[in-house]
Amino acid sequence: MILSFSAWEWFLLLITGAGPMGAAFFTWDAAMKMGDPRIIGSLSYMTPFTATLFLAILGGHPLTWISVIAMVSIVTGAVVGSLDLIRGKQHAVGEIIAQETS
């Protein structure tokens, strides 16, 4: 099956790739190079949480109990995954890699 896109659809695809998707990949790459991957990994779990919240608020859709349970589960998982950081057991990424290789 061959798909054919109109000029407007190609334009929208290019804008999506260069705009929000391109910016997301660029900022993710910069964060991984300059930040703590453990924090970034935990924060990445907030994407579905905020997307669901924005859809409910801006889209005018009510939050269901299943959505609320899913959002609480997401936040709980991010907190559990960050317990070492919350407790202050922060290590430099280089130290962790050095310990694993030796």
C-alpha cells in the first residue's frame, strides 16, 4: 500500500519533526550529557502524567478513576526510583562507572 500525502500534510510532518519532536530529542541528548541520568530517568516518567493532565484540563475531558490511579502509580514509581537521590546518596556518574568496571 502506497501512501500519498498532500503538500500541507508534508508541511505538518516536517514542522512536527523540526519543532516539538526535534526539540525533545535535542534537549534529551543535552540532559543526558550534562545531567545525572538517574534524575533524568525519573523525570521522564512525568511525561505521561503531564500529558494526561493537560489532555484533561485543555481537552475538556474528565479524569476517570483509572486515569487517576495510573497517574498516582507513575508518580509513585518515579519517587521509588529516586529514593537514593532523595536520601542523599548521590554519586558522580563517573564514580559509578569506575566501580562497575573494576
